[in-house]
Amino acid sequence: MIYCGYYSIDLLTWLGSDLNTSVDGVDDAVGFKEGRMGDGNAIGCPVTAEPQFLQLLHTLSASRFMSLDAPRLVGDFYLNLTDWSCQNVVAVGLHQDVYLTRFQKSKNNKVIHLCDFATSDDVGSLQFSESGELLAVGTNKGLVQIWDVQAQNMIIEYNGNCDRIGCLAWNDNLACAGCDNGTILVWDTRECTGAVMKLRGPEILDRDRGVVPKVCGLKWSPDKQQLGSCGADHRAIAWSPHHRGLLTTGGGNRDGMLRFWDTIAGVPLQRISTGGSQICNVAWSKHSLELVTTHGYEDNNLITWKYPSLRQEIVQPNPARLVYMAMSPDGESIVTGNGHECLDFWRVFRRKDDENVDDQ
């Protein structure tokens, strides 16, 4: 297992070739390569009656075009409670429950109550598989359940024997889970056995606080050759679909920096301050050299960026921080979740052949 890390921002990238090889037991990949630069900143159970969840609140003009009610959606920076599948299904975790709805603009959405942990556990993370046929659900007690979305039944449950699982990532049949104890667990979902691999960073990564950071961000590169992970201070993480090895991260309220990394060479490229605004999420446009970031304390903004100039446009301030974000399969819209218990849908990007076409 070979990987590089950037000490001061708790960012690690792992080469994915070894993860595709099933091994007996658990492989502890332990090691660290520090990178520094100048000032030290391193480079179902379906319901019979439709519940009053995810109901259409109102349509809006400009970029935010729809809001859905999401009662009991917690605004926790360290969780990942929304996702949007390639089959146009939106998933959201509301405390002990997971709900699904097929996205339909300007219509009431049919809701499926996929699962309920009752009082035994809470949802910590959600992630659809690349095909959209499976949904991985991570919990506060270290469980990962794999659900068949169409059949609405659980097909596998894994016990990570770890703290809360706050992020998930798929690579074909491999389900990867980021834990609060700083480890990443990897399961082969074709098997019902334990984790085929466990990835670990250094024993103590955060010198200031003397603790192992939570794994709060986890993303595979588009070519599935690298796995990027971030800790509690830098949850926002995204790979460019336009440049091989280009990784983007966003800092929390202790940092507030948007950073770009060349993970092939292992060096930083660019960084820009957001004025101390907490970056909760970042995503690249599929169609153009643009990004979108959502923010928390203190501005609660949604910002689009041009790359590489990093010219920005603030779309709209919000009353609550935009903690969760997922992108639509067409790459034009995003859904965000916040502590005001609603999901907002935004049109943030356009395809070049659609720039002069009005919304349908």
C-alpha cells in the first residue's frame, strides 16, 4: 500500500490498485509521508401511507428552484446524510430513518421509508453505489448496511467494530467506510465476511489537539486509482473529472481555505481563502472547469468558482449552514441539507449546449 499525506491538513491519498485484491484477514496499512510548503500549510421497509417527509414546500426563482421538508435532519458537520444516485433517486438520513425519493422537479415526490433503526442507532452516512442499485448506510455504532434500492431490503450488514461511520465511498464492489477513530475499512460486498482491508494513518495526526482525527471525507478519483480521505478540519473533498490527479479540499472554520493538489506529483497547486468561512462541501462541474462550494459559519453561502482563475460568484446567502450536498446525475443541479430541516435544490451548472435554453 502506497500513499501520500499532507500533515497539516489531515489529507491522505491512497493508491487503489492494492484495494482490489482480496486478502485474508485485515491488512493494516500504516505509514505517513509529510508534505510541507513554506509557512507549513501543506500541500426497505416501505410504508403503506406516504409520510409527511420530503414534501414540496415551495418553488423558488433564480438558482434555488425547490425545497423539500426534512424534519429531524441534523446539521452535523461530521456526517454525510444526503446522496443522489445515477438513477435520479435522492436519499436522506433523518436520525434513525432513511428515506428515498425519486427526483421530480416541481412535483410532489413519492417517498419510500427504506429503513428504521428505532432507538438502537442513528444514521451517520449514506452513499449510493455507482450503478445506483445499492445504498450503503453507515451508523453511529459502526455498522454498515448494504440495501437493495429496488427491492427495498437489506442484503448485507457489516460490523466495523469502530466508532461512528461518518462517510462512505464505493469502488465497484468495494464499500469503503471512514470511521471516527481515524481508520478506513474496506469490504467486498460480494462476500459476507469481515473487512478485507483496514487503512490507517499515523497514530497521532493532529499535533495541536493530540488526537487521531475523524475520517469525515472519502472520495475515489474518477479513474478509481486513488482514494482521498480528509479529517475533521477538512471534510470537503472532490476530484476533478477534467484533470487526472487533481484533488480539491475545503477547510473548516479553523482554516477556511480552498486548496488544489496534484496527487500524482504530491505537491500543492493553488489555494484561496474564503475569509474564514467554513467549507462544508465541494464538487466539480461535469461539463466545465467550474466548482461549487457550500459554506457554514459564518456566511452560510453557496459559491461557484471558475478554474483556474478562481473567480467566484456568491449565489445566495442562507439562514443556516449548508452542511450536506450531493450532485444530480446530469451534473447540473445539487441538493443541499441544513440544520433548518429542509433539502434545497439548486441549478448551479449548465451544459454548453444548454446555455441558451430556458428551464423546462
